[in-house]
Amino acid sequence: MSAKRRSSYSPKRISARIDELGKQISRAYRGRRVDVVVTMDRGFVFAADLLRNVVTLTVCHFVREEVRDVEQGAKARREVFFSSRPELKGRDVLVLDAVMETGITQEFLLRRLAESQPRSLRLAVLLDKTASRRVALEPDYFGFQTASNQMWVGYGLADARGERRNERGLTEEKRWPRRAASNKK
């Protein structure tokens, strides 16, 4: 094990917490259909395990986020784009994502989904990184809360090289230093 790895959540602990979340969500939506919006790339493993523990009718929708740096005049800004929005008018909607860090991406997605006027709109995340929050948004359901600003890998979350998603546990690592982009061809 690398010296960069630190605390972790074992597969057994994750499974137990996912089971608890499934029961909570099942009670909240008892007898009603839930339209689940899953963020791809990070949320797929969490969503698959959680939904197997939810005992109410569910319909899944998948969205993929794309972050782009856009220049407007002399200013650059970051924009978040999502794939097509499902029709959710009058429905109970639960958004599933693996990690909530700043909350900006989740807030943007929730606002966009709210435009279709769902009956209810809630958010569930596996890992709620409270110290990094930049918006006034809290998940309705979370697996674990941490004040850590470090990167977490495993259980569907990739490291800086895009590897290690298949690890069954969740491990905290020091963030890799970013390399300056080279303009050389």
C-alpha cells in the first residue's frame, strides 16, 4: 500500500451504510414511484448498490456532466453541461451522485431538474465532503460525511490517472500535484 493512502471505509462498512440508506429512502417514498437520476462516471457503483436496497418502484435516468472552460471577452468561466434532461413533471425525483464537494455541480443539476416541476426533488450522495462546500446545499441522504479535502478512490471513484474504480473499499489519498500544461507540440 502506498504511503499516500490514508483512512478508508471497508466494503463491509459501505455495504451496511448502503443498506441503511436504502431503508431510509424506501420509507420516505413508500408506495410511490421514484424517478432516480444517476450521475454517470462517479455515481454508477453507488447507485447500483443503493437501488438494490430500495423496495419501491424505481425508474432510472442517467445524466453525464461535462465541465468546460468558456471565455467571454477577457474573462474565463467554468460551465457545467448535462446530457438530456428527463421528463419529470409531477414525479418524485431522487438524484444520486457519489461525492458532494463544493455542491456547485449538484446545485446546478437540481435547479435544471426543478425546471420540469417534479413533485419532490431530493439528493443522495455516498460521500459528503462538508469542508469544501461553496453553496448552501446539503444532501437529503448521505453515506458518510468527511471534512477531508483529499481525494477518495475506489467504489466507483477513480484516482488522478482514471484507475482504481474497481476497488471494493473507499480510500482517502493525498491529492496528486497538478502538472502545468505544456504548450509544446
